[in-house]
Amino acid sequence: MDLGIAGRTALVCGASRGMGFAIARRLAAEGVDVVLVARTPGPLQEAVLQIAGESRVQVTPVVGDITTQAGRAVALAVCPSPDILITNADGPRPGNFRDYSHADWMAALDALMLAPIALIQATIDGMVARRFGRIVNITSRSVKIAQPELSLSNGARSGLVGFTAGIAREMVRHNVTINNLLPGIFATDAQRRHVSDLASQTGREFDAIWAERSAGNPAGRFGEPSEIADYCAFLCSAQAGFITAQNLLIDGGGYPGTF
């Protein structure tokens, strides 16, 4: 299926590894020029070389922390008018909500709510003018299944979801869509770090927690980054113009509700 986005440009955040890298790679395979933003030069350059070696599109690295104003300024200077925007950032480490300071809460909001909003503010009018735009926020199933140890993420990500619900319905008439992908458990470095933190906090073995989480999912496994990349690519396609303001789970059936 031709997704109809060859020749478009995508700004992909957190793109040096995990879900962000998989999404950038998948968009590049569709003929999309990709701008990869990440904080660490080494892994970012490796990601660029791999994607460039597999495709014929333009692959541009941007070293910067997208959760900061300075980092966003650098990214937008390189890519001021993307057709596709993928927001994506690591969540805070698990902990007890009683231990979080005001600074902890502000850091979570900056990373998971305010940074994506700032990027949307900076790019959406250009999408409207060009009559094409696809914005996908990689959030978490925690906005539907709040996990006690992830209160920072629960709150900040839910704020982003609430914000996008309103503006998505204003923009769709201009062929600009905004959707949120809510991944469950995926075999990524972020998941390994999360399980490592849980092991440290509980005294249990990493392998035992990892196996338990895998077996506890109805699919009996972790998701692969390529699976969320395929889903995301379709949401960015020309054919997806009637899908907007949605919070779309991709979790192997882990969400227990009907609606």
C-alpha cells in the first residue's frame, strides 16, 4: 500500500533509538525526508547512518534536548516546516508520588506535555497553509491505565491528551490531523530501564520481572518497535485524513476495558 507521503518531511523526536528510531526508519522507507532529534550524538549518528544506508531520502541529525526551549529552537531552525511531527520523549522513572518535589513535577510537564505543545504551536499553521499535516504524539497507555509508580507520567501525559482533543477537531478540516499513540509494554531500552528500576526498588530479579510482564500480556510477549512504527506510518498517511483526536492503544490487548 502506497501511503502517499513520499517527498514529505518529518520531524521525529527521540529518534536515536527505540520507538522514535523505528518510526523515523519506517517513514524514510516511505520516501519521507526525516529530521532526527536526540540528545546523544553517538547513537544519533548511528541511527542516521543506518537509515541513510537503507533509503534514498534526506536524513538530517539534530543534537538537542527537545524538552528544553533551546533544544526546540535548534530543531525548528533545521526543520521549521515539517509536514509530519512525531513527538516522543522518555518518561520519568518510577517512584512514590509522596517523594516528588515541585521541580520533579515541572520537569515531567516540560518533557511530556509542554514540549509537544510548543512544537505543535510552532508548526501547525504551516501545515494548515499547505493543506497537509500529520501530528502523532507517542504517549503511553498510562493515560487509560494509570500505574501507581508512574504518577508523574500519568498526570503529564494526560494533560497532553486533553489539550490535543480540542485543537484536533479544529484542524481536521484543513487536512491536519492530531492523534496520540498509547503503547503498552515494548521491548525497548526505556522498558529495560523501567524494569531495572522496579527491580532495584523491590529487590526482585530483573529477569523475573521482565518475564512476568511479558507473560502477563494477553499477547504473551512484548511489542516490537517496528509494530508501533507501522501503526504510526499509517496515521501519517494520505489515507488517514479522517482519523483525528484519537487515543489509540497498541498494547497487545493489555487494556482490560471494552471502550
